[in-house]
Amino acid sequence: MQKKRLSEKAIPILFDVVVWGGFAAFLAATYVAWKTLADRFPGPVNTLLGLFQNFMA
């Protein structure tokens, strides 16, 4: 069995860290944007949530 060099092991791990880290940052930014939107415009946001809940029910 051949030994793998450290860089051959590290590149896939770093790729996963970057991809999942970017996804987590996207989710966090979406949450902050949604909360800001809900604080500024509570009426339309509540209407949208009500429509979504009625659609899912």
C-alpha cells in the first residue's frame, strides 16, 4: 500500500471545509437578512408567512 502525501490528503478536506463553510455562511446571512426584513416590514412578512403556512397545510 502506497503512502499518500500530506497534500493529497489535505486538499479534499480543505475543499469540504470551504464548501460547507460557505454554505453555513450563506445560511447565516439569509437568517440575518430575513430577521432584518421582518423587523422593518412586519405586516408584509406576516402576510407571506401566513400564505406559506396555508399553502403547506
